[in-house]
Amino acid sequence: MVKGRLLLCKKVVILVSGRGSNMLNIIKAVNSRIIDININAVISNKKEPEAFSKAKYYNIPVKSFGNNIKLFEKRLLEYINKNNIDFILLAGFMRILSKDFVNKMKDRILNIHPSYLPDFPGLDAQRKAWDKGVLYTGVTVHLVDSGMDTGKIILQEKHFINYTLGFEEFKNELLKLEHTVYIEAIKLYLIKYT
Ligand code: GRF
């Protein structure tokens, strides 16, 4: 029974570039058995992003593959093949992966984006929504294709903006929503569907 479960457990790497709050939330969800996946490593284009100290605290191996995207992808592919990694989870990874790489990993890369896609793709999605004065924005987990936040949507949730709160508070609320939606998307796609 236990052996079977382990065999089915998906192996993932998490790609980060900064703070790593989504990464930390995924690690905690694994540790508290909310999701049954195996996090093999946390990988970054940065040398020592804030996320690394958080991952190390939980004994997750960290790897820096450098900021040259071609070399980064080459090292990542080698790592994926060597360790039989099933999925890549992007969590605040601030580089664009090449079309070639994305095609090799088709339907096996997930990203979280702080808007209700297709609204506000790209950088500063929260600021764009806030400045436009929209009724709602949201968060989206989607598959990564070669476009900018254009891949198939796995799960998304709306967040109605309360403009009487400050922008920072709005951003924090949205980040909390990201954390819950990413876990639900992992359950849906990595665990139930694939
Ligand atoms: C999140 O808002 C995520 O949606 C975006 O980058 C931010 C990363 O935050 N892609 P964190 O590093 O997970 O705290």
C-alpha cells in the first residue's frame, strides 16, 4: 500500500527568483500531507534568492543554475532527466522559458499569476488592475506555453477589490489567495488528473 503510494507520487521541482512565499506554502502543504507530491529541489536563476533559506530550513535541496537562460534550461533538463522529474512548478520565477524548452516539457509546467487571466498578463499585474480601477481581479494557475501567461487555465479565482484598503493590503490579500489556489490546482492537475 505505502509502496504503491510512493510510486504514484509525482516528482516536482519548484523554480523561484525571489521571496518564495508560494514555494514555502507548497512545502508546508506537502509536510502537513495536504498534497502528496515529492519536491526534489528548489531551483533558481539567482545565486541566493530569499526563497533558498526558506527551502533549506525544510531540508529541500536548492540549486542555482545561473542567469543565462540557455545554460539554465540545459542544466534544468539534465536535472529533470537524471531525477525523473514529472512537473515544474513556477513560483515567482522571473525569466521567460524558451519555446523549445516549453515544448519539451509540454503540459508539465505550471505557473501562478496574480490576475484573472487573460486580464493583465505580464509584470505588475496587481498594479495594473488597481490603477485601472476594475471591479475584480484574481489569481490564475495555468500551464506554461511559449506566450506570456497565455497557457491553458487550470484554475482561477476572482478577488473583488476593496479600494478603501491600501494597495499593499490588496496585494497581500491577493497573495493569500494565490497560496490557496495553487494548492488546489496541484491537487486537481498533478494529483487527480495526470
Ligand atoms: C507572485 O505574486 C506570483 O504570482 C508571481 O510572482 C510572485 C511571487 O511571489 N508570479 P512569491 O515569491 O511566491 O512570494
